Amino acid sequence: MQELKRAREIIDDVSKETDSILLFHSLSGKDSIVLLDLCYKKFKRVVVVFMYIVKDLEHIMRYYNYAKPSTRTLSLFKFLIMLYFMI
């Protein structure tokens, strides 16, 4: 639990400097989910960015639909990662 305490301290320090934050998010990982929850409580505006390779995966969209903005406080942006393979 030391990691969670330290994360809260850092978020508190940052929230004293700004009321907005940009958060890169995996939309499926437990660390990202906890971090979004912590930030959402401390900032007036949270901009969440996540990148994907395969569009509309069920397990990702489930969380996206849960986390998508119901208020103007949270903004979600999706970016497609284009992969190029050289053979």
C-alpha cells in the first residue's frame, strides 16, 4: 500500500499546481483504472488518451463505455496505432 500512498501524495502535489491533467491510459489495466479514479477526484478536468491497434475490442470497449464522459470533467481521446512491417 506504500505505492498507493505515494501516488496520492504526488497527485496532491500536482493538483496544487494545476486543475487539469493529461492521462495516458491503457483502458484495461488495473493501474490505469486506479490512477484515473485517483485523478478524477482531484482535478477539475481530466483528459484521457489511449492508443489502440485493433478497433472496438470487447474488453476495451466495456471499460471505455464505463469511463466515457458523462460530465464535462472527463475527456477521452482514441488514437489508432498504425503498424508497418518490413519483410
